[in-house]
Amino acid sequence: MAQFVADNLAVRFGEGVQRVSDDFGDLTVWVDRSIVHDVLAHCKRDPELRFDFCMDVTAVDYLGLGGNPRFAVVYHLYSLSTGKRVRIKSGVPESDPVVASATDVWKSTDWFEREVYDMFGIRFEGHPNMKRILCHQDFVGHALRKDYPADLRWKNPRPDDLVDEISPQEMERMQARVRKGLSD
Amino acid sequence: MVFKDAALSPQEMPVTTPVPRQHGRPHPTGTAPYAEPALPKTIAARRGVTIERFLIEDIALTEDPLSENMVVLNIGPNHPSMHGAFRIKCWLDGETIVKAIPEIGYLHRCFEKMSELHPWQEVVPYTDRLNYMSPFLNNVGYCMAVEKLLGIEIPKRAQRIRVILGELSRVMDHLVCVGTNLVDLGALTNFWYAFRGREEIYSILEHVSGARMMVAYGRVGGLMRDVHPGFEDEVRAVLKSIPGYIDDVDRLITNNRIFIDRTRGIQPLSATEAIDWGWTGPCLRACGVPYDIRKAHPYYDYDQFDWQVPVGTTGDVYDRYLVRMEEMRQSLRIVEQALDDLPDGPVNVDDWSISPPPKDAVYNTIEGMVAHFKLVFEGVQVPPGEVYSYTEAGNGELGFYLVSDGGGQPYRIHCRAPCFAIYQNIGPTLEGHMISDIVAIMGSLNIIAGELDR
């Protein structure tokens, strides 16, 4: 049990840490949604914690369990140097499903967050490319929500040209290269 | 817009918040297509959108602002060298990649949604289809997670058999990876050497479980059944033959000038970058990080076996090849030691609410029959809670995050697929490479579409 992780977060964030549990040997820290990004950045940069891996980002829809707020985003962090793991959870209400993106903390959260958006409709603010990833772009609804029927499927009517994933800076760089003249 | 068909009436589907496209050219219809309100719920009502209309829509979408000047090459979703259905769109300058964007999801089968509709035991065959190159390792990963939630420890014999078959599956996974990577690079002979070893392991798995590929041999609480009487001899025969095949590939390839020219310095990645991108498994170890869950957080007595973790230095394609070759040898060492120390005894926990009672008890005792009945009709009852359990699979950390509400079915299962993290940075790291390097890189990352898309 990584008690020092819980203590460290409690000292740093005080009231923001809502609940700490150690069920099944997995340390779980519930934090307020407004400080999720700060907590994650602290987890990575604090010299005591050093959670250098963000192994996973996912979400749970607590609709069937009467959860309030309805969703929870779940981060699984791992520290290579201390060998400890922690699960950061934060409740997300259905009316405003937005969480701050952690893409500036770990690059690995890029696709994980896109998957959560795709499956649950939770948007990550500040994500460079908040777009569906596993389902096609014409998919309606979010498949892992508990009120989404399991047998409902949508046709994919068109291929995705992916041009919208090129950021303006990238586009400028590519066009500059074209203007300069390509090699053949 | 095709969906504005008179036959299609809005329904009460949850309407998503409109999300404008972030940058780039606006979508031809003006709005993001997935913000469209409500299509009918029934599949029958959605028939009627004809293929011609799809094609018209396609043509409207082919205007790419750069296609005038740059060659746009779509690699995949179905391409002989891609080993699965994924697509990379490349903008090329000559043969050099200026920009590459991957698109995944072609093999998305809603593993997580389907798992929520099945009893805990019946999810096991679905896990086979994640990384289908080493299905048994996925069984182990999933069963370990559920066993953690149940708070049980499986018998020693079951643990050892899981280790033996798991390590053989890892060898199989690496053999396929190395073999197909080499055949993509034009070295066909090695493919036969590698696949011969794989076939021999398949024969063992077939003998053990009845299936060559989708074994579904793991069970919550142990194994499907005990191994057959000749199991040890078969494994020992394989232990003798496979090092020969590995050495054959080694002698042909490791110092091969053409292979080195095509792989050394291709997609190198520093250790810091790899960690930041969430890489695990052989690809991470090739970058010089000795993180192997079997060593770092040993399960099933991995710490009692004598073996080592090979690491690379630069993390390029060549290092990944070397790491995989050495890992196969180390895996065989583990198998040998586990086999020498294979205890007798049951392979399932002695708890009739988890593992089915023996047939004798089912037919002759009322307790046995009731237990059997309840297992078949209600399934394993898992206490409420949530766990994250992780194992070292063929490609790295395979994590299962389970949420149980105390019933006979999972409330939520999330699979942390190693490929998903590894494949993320393919876009940025391909830039500056040649087209032919894509083949080498894709093969060496060992992206398994089943695991990537789930």
C-alpha cells in the first residue's frame, strides 16, 4: 500500500482530495473535477511521487448504480522509480461532461482521452484533436454509456479524409514545403 | 447529406453536443456529421441509403488542399504488409513522408460493451480475440483480474501451467512478429523457420484445449481442464526444437547487411519519450528501459525462475528485433524450469461457487447438483468493487480494469491494450522516413488490430 502517495496528495490538495480507498490493494484517490489536471501534473512532477507512466485513462458510467455524478474518469498511473501505482478518479456530471485534458502532462493520454470521448461523450478540454477514434465519425451516441442499446449500430457512409487532424501549424509547414519546391 | 432522408425520422436517442471540427477545412455539410440529431433506432429503418449516394459523398470528400502538389498515399486498411486492418494516410514528398496520420477502428468489435452482457466466465473467449497472436496470455490477464476481485489464489499446478503455456504463447507471438516482419522486408526463408516453431506450439495448444488459435483455456479460478498425460513430453520436444529455429533466423539475419541497413536507425525512440508515450513490453525494453512486469511485480512465481530481461539501447527496429529474439530464449528457459517443477494436484480452486464441481458430485450429490445448476444459470458471483490487474502480455502491459456491482455479470470491463499506447506516436515518428520504412516499423511494433481496436 502506497500510503505516502495518499498522504502527499492530501497535504498538497487538502479539501480537493475527496476520498481515499485501498480496496483490493489498489490505491484509489477521488479528487474534485476542477483539480484533476493539477493533481495529475503534480503526480508526475513531484520528486516524491514521480508517476512517469500514465498507463490508462478510462471512464465508468454509474447510471445503473445510481451514481451521482453519473460518470467517473479513471486514470491509472505507474511510477517506474518507486514501483507504485495509483488510481485517480473524478466524478463527471452528465450535464457538463468536460474534464481538463492531460495531454500536456503525458503524451500517452492523447488517444486514451479520445477513446473516452468516443465511448462516453466526456470531452477533454485542451486536447489538440478531440475526435472519435474507434467508432467512425458518423456514429451517433456514445457506445459504452449504459443507456446505449448494445444492438444499435450505424452505417459508416464515407471514408474519413483525416485532413481535419492536421493542425494549422502543420498545414502551414506542409504548404511552405510545397512552395519551396518538392524534391522531384 | 445522406442522413436527411425522408424515411428517417428523429428518435429519442441521446443527442450529442455539437462539436465543431477543431481546425482545417470545414466539413462539406457545414456541421460535424456526428452532431446530427438522432437516427432511427432500428436497423431496418436505416436501410435505404444507397451505395450510390455514399459514392457521391466520397467524391465530394476527395478534395484535399495538399493533393495538388503532394502525393497522397493511403496505406491500408487492407494491405498485405499491414497484418490487420488499419490505415495510415501519408502525404509524400518523393518517397519521403512529410506527414502521416493513422486511422484505427476498423476491427472495433465492442469487446467492452459485449463483456457487460455476459457472465464473468463467458468473457474468456472474447479475450482470445484481443491479441490473437498469443490468446492464452489474454486469458491469463483477464482471469487474474477476476481472481483478484474474488480474492482467491489458484492452485500451484494451475499457476505453473499458466506460466508454461503463457510463455509458449509469448514465444509464438514473437516468432510471428519476427517472421512476418522479415517477410515484409523480403526475407521469406525466415518466415518458414519461424512459423514452423509456431505450428509446433499450436499443436500443443490444440492438444490441451481443442483449439489451435482461440484456445479459451483459462477459466476464472483455474483452467478449463487439466493437461493431457503426454503434455510434458510434448513441451520438452518443443523446447528442443524451437531454439534451432531461432538460431536459424539468428544466423541468417542478425548480421545480414541488407537487414541492418533497413532497420538500424529506423524509428529510434529515447527512453523518456517511450515512457511518455506509454510504451510497454519489448518495444519499451528496446529503448533501454528494463521494465518487465514479470520482474517488477512478479506473479505466479516468476521471481523464482532464473531468467533475465533483455534491453536494447536505441529503440530502433533493429533493437526491437534483437530484444524479441532474446526474449524468446529467456521464455524457453522459464518454461523449462516451470516444467521441471510442475506439481501434481487440482487445476481449479476448491470452491463450487467458482469452479464447477466434479461430474461425480454433480450426478450423485444434491450439493454438487445445486452448485452446478447455479453456476450454469447464474454464473460466478463476484463481490462489488473495482480492480486493475496487469500482466506482461506479448506486447507489454495488458491491464484489465474491472468494475463489479456484485452480480453475475461485469458492470464494466476496460482493457488496457499495450498496442493502443504503442501505436499512438506512429504519425509523428513516421515523418522523415521513407515509404518502405513503414513496412519495417509496422512489423516491428507488432501492432495487433484485435487488441488495438478491441
